Amino acid sequence: MNDENRKVPRRIAQTVLNSLKGGVVPRIGLPYIAVGRKNEIEALLHDVDIISEGGASFRFIVGRYGSGKSFLIQTIRNYVMDKGFIVADADLSPERRLQGTRGQGLATYRELIGNLSTKTKPEGGALTLVLDRWISSVQTEAAQETGLAPGNPFLTKAVDQKIMAVTSEVSELVHGFEFAALLSRYYHAYIEGDDETKMKVVRWFRGEYAIKREAKEELGVNIIITDDDWYEYLKLFAMFFRLAGYAGMMLMIDELVNIYKIPNSVTRQYNYEKMLTMYNDTLQGKAKYLGIIMGATPQAVEDKRRGVYSYEALRSRLAEGKFSRPGARDLLAPVIRLEPLTPEEMLVLCEKLSDMHALLYGYGRGIRTEELGDFIKLEYGRIGADQNITPREVIRDFIELLDLMYQNPSLDMASLLESDDFTYAKSDAVSDQTERDYAEFTL
């Protein structure tokens, strides 16, 4: 067992193994199993540096189901939180889109704001924490600069001036005046101990006011966040978070395939139009301290009938150039296409998982490197594996083998790999994946 895996806490090991066996990406423990994707990660981390300096970025991460899109997105998520970023993530669905006639765009905004995460609150729901910490830090700075004690009216005035300096910068952006007014309202409710008003402001920021009249009566603002303008408020939040002491804001929107699946062509086009607005803003300097990463399947991007490329303004911006090819992709382009993990990389990953499994259940690792090699050869040697095999399938098979051998000491790797049931199951899995890809492409 290597030294790295000895340091894995058992609760993290259990979360990682259970998540991977269930076909989902764990939120924690990713550094212990990270393999490959070095170049892709470096390209995305270059974006992070630009964002923290006041820039913006927009990237698509494109790969088949189970190819590692979500893993890469989660890896970047954890990294940027460690670097002082606020992260908001959401998966699109039939109820959550970029634009819709029944509030689906606003539903995506609410999901993103509900999932606001920081290093100290990585599970989401960090909005109130961020607001309170901002006010507390401003009060502390004012007290240090003036030497005045809490409760002194001159200290309150100094804090007011600092709050005004932040809100005045925000107020220059679209909808910024109302946004700044609400920040100020929250601050005064905070120092007065008015929890009811604080929660009303938070409700507004979360997009939970449906009627302008209600927002006017309760908070004195004439606007509410709507399906049409929710993205403008994310730009405001990115600027505010920077002024509040964070490095910037990263939006991570996965499952773009749910736009591709929209049956109505006009509705799809409206969603792609919103996507174009977001893309142009980041590249033209209209957004600051904001990064956007979207995850999609190749069909959801490249299908010229229904995918992103069906919207000519996006296709002309995103289409791959003449010189990129498998094995030599331009990772500085807006679209990052994930290459399959090599058998060697999968072998390293299986070694890590084997060590982690042994640590979790308290036994010495019972699988030799030669046996791991046999498993990888069998997985990658199947008909169609070069096109259809994904890390998700290999990982789920491998963890199942580890579980079976742990629970049945009489079983060994060789006998399990040679069983007809395993062979047939893998053949079916490859066939099913091919059918799913074909069905999705021909929707």
C-alpha cells in the first residue's frame, strides 16, 4: 500500500468507493484518485489565474457519458475553492434550462445560488455566510483603522462609508443600483439584529420573489429576478464576491444534453441564444471575476440539427480548427474534448482504488499488479472497447470485483474474470452503450 493512500480517512474512502460504484462522482476525496487529465487541468487552471486578475472565461468540457466530464468539473471545483473562489454548480434538466417559458431559466439560477459553496462551506448554501462574513470583516477593518470600539457612532459611520464604497462599484453594472441597495439594506438589518429583514433580502437574492409589488412593499425595490435577466445578477454576484474578499466566482453547469433534448426548435434556439450571450460577455470583457464551465456530450455540441452547432453564431465560434486532431487537441480553445484514458492510466487508477478498498476494510491488498494488468487487458480487449469503453464502466466493474473477493475469500481475480457471466455482461454493456449513443444522436 502506498503512502498516499495510508493518509486517506476511512470516511472519505467509503464515500469515494460508494459513489464510484454507484456511477456518480464523489464531492470529496478526488485528489486521492486523480489520474490523467493533466493537460486539461492545467488549461483550466490557467483560466483560474486570469479570472482572479479581473478577467472571465467560458469553457465547454465535452465527453461521452462516463468519460470523466463530471470528474474533471469536480476536480476544478475543489481546486478553485481552495484558491478562495466561490463556486456555484447546477445540472440542467427538463425543469432547469438557460431560458424557458415556465421559469426554467430562473430555476437554474435558484439552483446555482442554492449551491453557492466556499472552502469553509463546500456543501452549498453559503450565501448568508458570505454576506455575514463580509459585514464582519468590514467592521473589523474599520475598527482597526480608526481605533474605535464597537458601539461608537463614529465607528458605525466609518463602516457605512466602507459599505458604500463596495455598493457604489456594484451599482455601476446593469441592475446594480437595486443590488447595491439590497446589500446596504442587509447590512443595516445585520447591525440592528433585524433577522426578518435579513431573510427577506436573502429571499430576493435567491430569486424567490414572484411579484414586483411584494418586493416593493417589503424591501423598497421595484424589480425582481426573472427568467430573462437572471444571468445579469450572477455577474453582479461575481463582482460583489471579489469586493467581499474572494478571488472570484466559478459557475459549473453540467448536463447540457438537456437543451439538446428539447423537442421544440424555437425553445432550443432561445437557450442557445442565452448561451451565446454568456459566451460573448466573458470573451468581450463585459463580465469580471467570472468563470463558466459547461459539461456536454459530443452529440449535444456537434449535432448540426439540434446541438449547440445548430446555432450558427455558436458553431462559428466553437468549431474545432483544421489542425486539431485526436492526441493533439488545442486545449486553449473554448471546447475541451476529453480523450479516453489510456489503459496505463486506468491501471494506475485501479491500483489506487485497490489500496483504498484494503484500507477501508482493514486487509492487506490482495491483488497483484499482474492481476490488475489482466483485468485491464480484458476490459480494453473487448470488441468495440476502443470506441465505447468509459472509465465509469471499468471502475464499477473493478469495485464490484473487490467487494466480491472481500466478502468471499475463496474467490480470486482470475476465476472471476474467466466466468462466462462476466464476459456476457460486458458484451451487453458495450452493446447497450452503443445503442444509447445512437438513440441520443438520432433523437
